[in-house]
Amino acid sequence: MFLKHFRRPKPITDAEYLAVYRSTGDLVILGELYERHMDLVYAVCYNYLRDQEEAKDAVMQLFEQLVTDLQRHDVQHFKTWLHTVARNYCLMQLRSRANQPVRIDAASAEYSDDDKLPTSLNSLELDDDSELEEDLSKMEACLQTLPTEQRTCLTLFYLERKSYAEVAELTGYDMKQVKSYLQNGRRNLKLCMRK
């Protein structure tokens, strides 16, 4: 009974968790907050990285990054902010992967008897990586030019793989609006990508 008066009540909302973490620096509180959204972070990372182990590593790296980022930034909407941080982290991983020097592994190369040059290399896909990097950067820039409603619906539907109903529930738009924003967003994204 005596100890009840000294116990700190557990925060309920993300904003309460953030406030307690900022005031105390308690990593347990941050861990509880992050755990609420870990599935979202993993899904975002997996959608970009397409590898389970890399996505798991990204989830852990992002937690370490949050320890300092949340002390420096005034975050109002944690879930949205976290989604953006996870997306940007993964895009940086893809960029750094594309910018790594290509190593030619003689063991994986096949040589023709005539010219002693490699006829196929699994690791030599420099053009594809640089094109992917350009496409990702351009798509990210084009997404930012879209109206908020279109960008939100496209992100939820394609990147987070939500259904029409889930997008409607998360955004508060009705089903017709969601489909309209998706259709117009796709069209505007294509137009921007062609420029």
C-alpha cells in the first residue's frame, strides 16, 4: 500500500511514452514504446530491403538511432515519424549498397575458352543498381510532390500493403475517396516519373 503512492503510472499513449522518455531518458520506456510499433518498422524495412535478416538488423539499428534522435527532435506523431525514419534508413541502406564497389569473384565467374573473359558474373550488376538508385530517388522525390491525401494512400496501400478497407480505416477517408486518391496518385506519380 505504501509503495503504491511512489510508483509511477505506466504511460498509455505514444505521446505519454515520449514525454516520460524525454524527461527521464529511461530506455525501458523507449523500449516499450518501440515494441508497440516494431511490427510496422519490420514491415517497412522488409518492403524495402527484401531480406528478413537485413530487415531484422534494420529494426535493431533503428532502435539505437531513436535513443538520440528522440532527444533532439520534437516528435508530435510518433508512428508517422517512425515510419518516415524507417523508410529513410532503408533508402540509405539501398543507396549505400548501390554505391559499394563491385567485387569480381573469380570463383563465381564462368570463362569461355576462346577469350578468357568472364561470360557471366552474378555479382556484376552495376547498371541495375545505379538505375535502381536513380529510380528510388526519383520516386521518393515524386512522392513528396503529391498532395498529402494521395501520398498517404499510396504509401499505406503499396509500401505497407494495407487493403482498401485498412487504408480507409487508418485515414478516415471513405472507400470511394481512397480509390480516387490511389488512382489519381498513381497517375500523378507516373507523370512525375516520366519527366
